[in-house]
Amino acid sequence: MYLLSTTKIDAKVANGFDRSLEAMYRGLSMNRRLIIGGTKYIRGVTLIELLVAIAIVAIMSAIGIPSFQRYKLEQQAEAQREAMLNSLSTARVAAQRFSVPVNVCPSSDAASCGNDWNQGWIVYLDNDRDDQLSNGEQVLFAHQYQGKIQILTANSRFRFLPNGMTTTASLNICSDDMSELNRAISINPVGAIELQGSSDANCATP
């Protein structure tokens, strides 16, 4: 009887030990770890797992990169609109305040007038009334830009007189990639400045 009981107990212990080893092995497999002879091994990813990870990264990039580029272009268009509106308003107010003509002209170096609005522009006091930026005349505002947003206008400069008046003028802020960002800015003879929608913008290049 004693031997029989011992045999049954040993069988139960053995079965329990086997189950414990099996559970431990499963746990180690789930953690991708296996310890043999005191040495720890970590199982690497399979080819299928690697391909799945690459596919996920590719999908996220395809979705995220165009969205980021769109956001960046929207920010540039808004910045150009605000900079031009502020420059024109500054020129008109300064002309009335200082009682001298104030010009807005394209500039690539923030120090002299040029002919490319896309690189930037300056606002300056025309103290000697010669319609040019001369030595000693103060630059009130300078804006520099390098990007995809274009400024299209037939005007070589915008000039506000001491009474705030000017000649009728217009300009267009344009994007070749996103036409919905296009805007027009109009200036009437009394110096009123108006931002218009994309349907009013003339962004056709010759």
C-alpha cells in the first residue's frame, strides 16, 4: 500500500512538473526568449513580420507626407497674403502720417528695389519724391520669401500719396499645386485694400 501510494504521488508530481515546464516554455516563447545552459537567446522577427512592418510604414508615409506638404503650402500662402496686406496697409498709413509718398516695390535683398515679387518686397519713405529708393530714405518694412507661392501683378510698384490715395492696382497670390489657395488683392483709387477669393484671382501665367 505504501509503495502504491508513493507511485501515485510521484506520477502526480511528474505530471505537474511537466505541465509547469510546458507553461514556462510557452511563456518564454511568447516573450521570444529561451534560456539554455544559462545563456539567454532572443528570437528575431520573421520575414513575414518584417514585411508587415514595412507595409505599415509605407501606408502611413503615403498618407502622412501629402498631408504635411499640403499643410506647409497652406501656411506659406497664408503668410504671403498677410505679409502683403500688412505691407500695403503700412504704406498707406505711413504716407498719411509722414506726409510723403510711400512705395512698395519688389526686392530680393531687403535693401533695394528689384523686379521679382516672388522673392520679397520692401516698403520705404520716398522723401525726395523721385519714385526711387535713394540713399538715406528709410525702409519701413522688408519681407523676404523663398517658396512655391507666387505673386503675380502688372505693377512694378505700389505708391501711396500723403492723402492716402493711389492708382487702381491689383495683384494675385497664386499656387500652382493648389488652386483653392489662390487669392486676389485689389486697391482702389482712394487706397482701400480688399482681399478677394480664389474665383477673383488671375493666376494664368503667360
